[in-house]
Amino acid sequence: MDLLNTLVDKGLRRELPTREEALAVLATSDDDLLDVVAAAGKVRRHWFGRRVKLNYLVNLKSGLCPEDCSYCSQRLGSKAEILKYTWLKPDEASQAAAAGLAGGAKRVCLVASGRGPTDRDVDRVSDTIKAIKDQNEDVEVCACLGLLSDGQAERLREAGADAYNHNLNTSESTYGDITTTHTYADRVDTVQKAHAAGLSACSGLIAGMGESDEDLVDVVYSLRALDPDSVPVNFLIPFEGTPLAKEWNLTPQRCLRILAMVRFVCPDVEVRIAGGREVHLRTMQPLALNLANSIFLGDYLTSEGQAGKADLEMIADAGFEVEGAGEVTLPEHRATAAVGGCGSHEGAGCGSGAEAGCGSHAEAGCGSHAGGGVCGTAATPETPAAQEARPDLVAVRRRGAGTDLAPNA
């Protein structure tokens, strides 16, 4: 299989595949799927072994967002019956984080709905970071607060934040179709601000919003150019009460092809399976661990995830191991090649130089076109047909942060 052999060789050398090769991965048939997973799995194991990094979300402020992102249950005008609450106090957030850390998470992701933080909000989050790190000195903390103003990334870094998440979500050409209250360029600017402040940049995408294969490849190539250390791949959770509630475009097989394509384009970065894995990968989740080296443990921002105990059993049963707190996630060349911070690299890794382009970590959800088959032969696959709707798999979170009930971790 010439295509897959070529992609493996390029992945081991950190060489950028051609767009045609990336499109060909998405165009492969279900009959070839296990070959695709095995090939991308070689790249994943070369850079990350069989380790799986666990991350834990704490939703500091839920709902009440003025932005109109079509995929989001917290958006302006959302009728989704999610939890709504204002800022958690630092001790409340620290208690929520402790549950995830006890379950094996090594990174806590602090997320707040909204366009972007005020300076007072940055103070709140800084106090929360201190409270978490006072109890768990070695924990990684990633903030996800929306669009950043000048100087805010530096203040978060000084407060002890290790990373900042801001997803591109979809291609620049289709961004205006899902959001009108800010631009794709606004998102790129925030990722670049995080880089410049010495924060490890975390930026990813959402699949399943009706995008084409070209759109998926476009956003992943834009991410490679921005050179984040971690790339979360979200699969749309079609919440009732949001504009994309009827978008059921993903099969487990398509999700695996998307993850494989991301791994080939970004071979040496932390690829994280984020929101929607339980809804769309379902019983194929263990197979996806051969492609991604990172997942969220337990629940998401406004939706329930798989039970934390089940996550740990899945990892063990699939022959993988939870990454320890003392282990370095990134390959040595990325972990030590920081220029101005742990998220900035020159000429290697998943970035090929600076180019450019508010987002939450998990639970949103942002066709197949010309490309070669698995052996590089011509193919003209059709746009995937709509899949059976499974609203029974979409459960609103009713425990953990913002409630009196114990979290799922």
C-alpha cells in the first residue's frame, strides 16, 4: 500500500504530507480502515509509545455566552437545557479539579464561557490556578477563556498557567457559516498571543458540522502552521436547542479516518480525542487510542462523558497505559526546542513556519472529494450520507462543577 507506506515514512521524519495524501486518507473505504489505523498507529507509537495522557475539564462558568457559535450549547440563544452558573470560587474549582487528578489526570483544563476574559476575570482564574497548584504542585493547568487581549496571556503565564487552549474549529473559508460574532483571524491571533507569552499552545478542530473533506484538511494544515503542542479533535455533539441539532454526519469509521489524517499531518504533537467520542466512536473508542495519545477523563463542559472508571479500564484493556505525572508528554525535540516558551518551535514538529487564523476544549462539533484510494489509485467518493440520529447518546451534565453532586472522574 504505497500511500500508507509513504505516510508512515513521512510521519517518522516529521515531514508534511501533501494535501492530496491527506485527502486520500479521508477517502479510504471501510474495507481499508484497519490498514489506515495500523499505519497511523506506527507513527503514534514512534513518538508517544503506548502512553495515554489524561486531561480533566472544569467548567468555571457555564452558559450565558454572548457569542453565537452554532455548535455550542452555551451560545447566545441556545435552548439547550444545560447547567447555567457564574464563576466558581477558587476553592470550588480546586475541589473539582482534585477529583480528576485522583482519577489519574495530569492536566486540568479551566474553561469559561464568554467572548474573552476581562482583567478581573484573569485575576479570578489566576487565583484558581494558585489554589489548584497549592494542592497539586506538579499538575499542568491549561486555561481556555476565549479571545485574549494584549497582556492577558503573560498574566496567566505569571500566575502559573502552563498552556492555553483556543480552537480554530473549522476552515477559514467556512468559519463565517458557524460564527458571526468573531472571526477566524481573531482565533489565530489568540493562539499566537499564547505562543508569544510562553504558554504551550493548544488548538484543535470540530468535525461533524457538515464540512467537506477539503475543509477538514484545510483546518488541520492551518493548525500545523500554527504549531500547537496539542491538537484536540472534537466530534460534534448535536445538542437539542442549538442550530446544529440535526447534524448527524459521523460514523465511527469516519471519526477514525479523521484522527488518522490528523496524526499523519501532525505526527509528533499531542493529539487528543475530545468532546463527542462517546457519541460517535462508541464501541470503537479503544481503536482510536492507536491514533490519539490523549483523552479527557470523565464528563465534559455541559455533557456527560463515559464513566471515569470505564475510561481507565478501556485504556488498560486496549494494551495502553496512563501517562504518569513525572513523564514528559512531548517528544524530546519538542519539549526542549522551545523558543520563548513551551509552545513555540522553529521549523520542526507539527509546524512548518508561521502562518495564520473563541473556543472551548470539548463538546462542540465543528463529503468526501477527489483523492487517491489506499494504494494511491484514483477515487471519487461521494459525500457521506447523513447518519442515524442518536439523541439518546447526548446527555446533559448534571453533576460535578456547578452542582452539589460528586463529579465523574
